[in-house]
Amino acid sequence: MPSRSIFLQILLIGFISAFLASSPIQIDAGRAMVEAHLALEIAAYAPAASSLGRVVEFYPWRSDLLLMAGKLSLEAGNPKSAIRYLNQAAQSTPLSPDSLLALGDAYLASGNTQQALRTWQQIPDTSGYSDAILQRLLELHRTEGSYTQVAEDLKSLLRLHPNEVGYYYQLGLLLAVLEPDASLAYLSQVAQYDSELAVKANDLMKRINTARLYEEPAYTSVSTGRWMGSADEWQLALLAFRQAVEQRPDYAEAWAYLGEALQQTDTSKGKSDSQTGLKELKAALEIDPGSITGLVLMSIYWQRQGEDKAALEYLNRAASLEPDIPILQAELGHVTAKLGDLPAAQAYYQNAVALASTEPVYWSLLAEFSLDKQIQVHQVALPAARAAVLLAPQNPQYLDLLGKTLLALGDLLNAERFLRRAISLDGSYAPSHLHLGIVYINQGNNNLAQAEFEIAQQLAPDSQIADQVDRLYSYFFP
């Protein structure tokens, strides 16, 4: 904020010189100006705006002060005062593009989106503010769910920034839902500019091209929506699934995925009494009572509500229809364990391993279950963790799991070896640093332990890992 501070300093000189006249009004105004200057020096926008507002009361014809008071009020989170000051300034002088932009922001912050749009439209195209306006329009249209307009905003931004890969990617994702054929041109551009996004863009293009072979728009929408969900683009997934049920109202899977997307985008997510998505899930199972997707997603819904018995009922129905799907067996193990039937849970996890013995994830789930419940750690967790590492020797999570298992069994030397290998493959994986720190504690290497704990806490702040580090610190380093 140095430019505003300098501006206030210039104004301040005039007001200080006015003290010589010794007018009570001038003295009060000068004091308020000094207070505004001091507040702005420490970026205290609310007090600065308040003090400048008092100056404006003495000199309501000073448009320069009104403009400054308006902009400071906006930054202080008081859009109504900002609107009042800026409109008052506009009565005596035309607002500059910068001030019109601020006035539009104030209208938007106060909830008057239409007036915000009208205000921004007053800014000339030649003002150099096109980019700032388009960015605001983009966010506004996204918030309103006006996705066709969002696409136009992104196209306009691309005309201003033809080499900005982020806009190609965003537009490609949106058009993948709205106009799959048109999306391919934008997604193909991503690979030319950014290798990190190229993998995602290519994967989505393959998904679209494969789905188009079926010549069923609803299927394409569901396939695209599933990809969006896997990429954590849940608003676009929601748009795709809504489109799918409009294209084919009898499509059970589309209704089931719509129910899941509604839960993922629900602002009350986490509240146990939320029924968001339940109606859509019921619709899916009314259309097709044997829909595996519908049954599994209904089970997940009830787990979120804390109703594990209801969740188990739907999982059992799904598994009775498809007994050879390993993920269903693993999920049965998870829910059954929560209900306290540990022998049955172990059997389900072992079923999953038997069905997919070459998939390391199921071995890791079995090991985690055994380790977490302290059930036959040496007989179950250790061989399962070893199997996961043998199948995926470069996976730091599985190496960490084996290290953690060895730690639980007291084999500190080998635990350290596997945990250090995990960290060498991915130094940003916080659990490995936590577990290695615990190994060092047990070895009596407190300095090394503290170093690992600090790394774990830095990598995963505000997490269960950070909480565990705090507990370890309070116990071992009081």
C-alpha cells in the first residue's frame, strides 16, 4: 500500500498547514487525517477508513478523499460504506476505471451482482482493465452456475493470454461436459504447454473418445463426470451427472453418481442429519434394484450418516450379486470392523486378497487392519505388508507400512531401513517422517527424532499427524 501512504502524506501536509488557521473544524479534520495516515502505515484498513470518513464529513466536496475512503472501506470489508463514498465522489467527478472496478467489487460484495455487472460494463475496453474485469466475471458466472457464460469468459481470457495453459485446461474441462467434441481442441493444446497437466488432459481425451464410440450422450456425460470426480472437480462432475439424467431419466448409474456428487458439493457436508443426495440414490435403486453402483454409493451415504448397519445391508446386497469383486470384500471388512465383528472383518479382507493377489492395495488394507486392531500382527500384518512391497517396491506408502509394522514388532533396525527408503523415494510423505522419528525415540536418538517430527509437522500441519507429533513432544520432550 505504499502509493496510498504517499498520497495520504501529501494530503497530510496540506492539513497540517491548515492547523495554523486554528479553526476547530480544521483541527478536528487534521487530527482525523493524522489518524488515517498512522492506521494506513500499519495496514489497519478499517480504522483508516473510519478516520478518513470523519475527514470527509468536514470536506464532502473533496472527491479525492471520498475515493480514498471508498477504496479503504472496501478493503476493510465494509462494502456499503464503499458504495456510499464512491457514488458521492462520482457526483463531482467521473470515476476512473480503477474506481469503477472498486465500485463494482463493492456492489458484488454487498450482494448486488446486477449492479456490479452494470458498473464494470462502464469501463472502456481500451482502459487496460479487460483482464481484471474478465477475471471477476469468470468467478461471478462460476458462482452463479452460468457455465455457458463461463466458457465465453475463458475464451475471452485466452484471446488476451493465448499462451496461458491454465485457461486452455479450464476451458477443456468445462467443454468436456458441455460440448465434448469441442473440448478436444483445447485439451490437446495443454500437452504442448505443460507436462504436469498433459497427463490429465490426455487421460480425459481418451475417456471422451472411448465414450463416444457408444453413441450414447448420457453415457459420455457419466464417463466424463466420473473422471471429474476422480480429479476432484466435483462441481463439473455435478454438472455432468445432471446433464446425464436429463439426457436419459432411466439411467440408474447416472442418478447414483448424481447423488454422490450432490454430497461432495454440499455445503453442509459432514452434518449427520444431511439428506443431500438420498433422493437421487433412491431413484437409482428404484430404476435398477441390482445396480452395483447404486448399492455401493448408498452404502457410502449411510456410512457418512454414521449408520453402519444400514451401510452393511447395502454392501451385502452388492456382494451377493457380485461376490468376486475384491473392493466389495474390502469394504465389507471396513464396515464390519467398525461394527465390532473383527473375525468377520478379517475374513473379508482375506477374501479381497484371495480375489486380487497381485494387487498390492488389498494386501496393504489387510496389513493396516491387522496393525490397527493389533490382531496377529506377526502372522497377518507382517506378511501382508511384505507382499505389498514385493508387488510395488517403489511405492513409499507400502514401504512406510512395512516399516511401521516392523516398528510395532520391535524390529527397529529393519523398520529404520524401510522408512528411510520410503523417504528417499518421497521426502514429502509425512507419515514416514513421523514413524522414523518414533524409531529414533526407541533407539534413544532424541535429536534425530525431533528433526523427523519437525519435518512431519511442517509437511502435514493441522492434521492427525501434527496432532500425534504434539502428543509425542509433550510426552518425550516436556
